[in-house]
Amino acid sequence: MKKITYHKLVRDKIPEIIEQAGNSCRVKVLSEEDYLKHLDAKLDEETAEYQQSNSLEELADVLEVVYAIAEARGSSVEELEAIRSIKAANRGGFKKRILLEDVTEV
């Protein structure tokens, strides 16, 4: 038998999937404070995986973590989308590929 230590936040069905594969695992339910810390770490992990692969699947993982963070901080996905939409309407998105090189202040 080989034991692998992860100590990381995983999707809800992962323990079930592990057990269906004939393996066993130990899990614990995090406190709200620890959950937020692990979500922040998960966002870093998923972002790094996306940046390495540029795959749509990894980008979807980033989005799933962002949604979980919003909900864990007391907002809804709909609220998050509304804020994103307002910011896009007021400040624009990123479709024009504008790189700000410098600003001369007067």
C-alpha cells in the first residue's frame, strides 16, 4: 500500500470517486476561516495550472473556485456577475487588447 499526502481542498465528489476506484481516503470538513484560506490557495493552484496549460478545462476550474470564494464570502454568483457586468459597462472589458505603456500627469 502506498499513502500519498495531499492536504488540499478538493471538489465535493473526489472522496467518492477515490473510493469507487477501490482506494480509501481520510477527509475533514474545514471551518469557515480555514475554508477561505484553502480556497485562496486553490485559486493560486488552479491559476498556475491554467497558465501552464492554457486549457479551457483549467480555466473552468479557476471559475469554479472564484464562484466558491464569492459564495463563501456571502455573495452569490449572480451578484458577482452583476458587479462584473457593471464594471465592464463603466470601464470596458479586455477585448481591445490595450496595453497601457505610460501616463504623463499634468
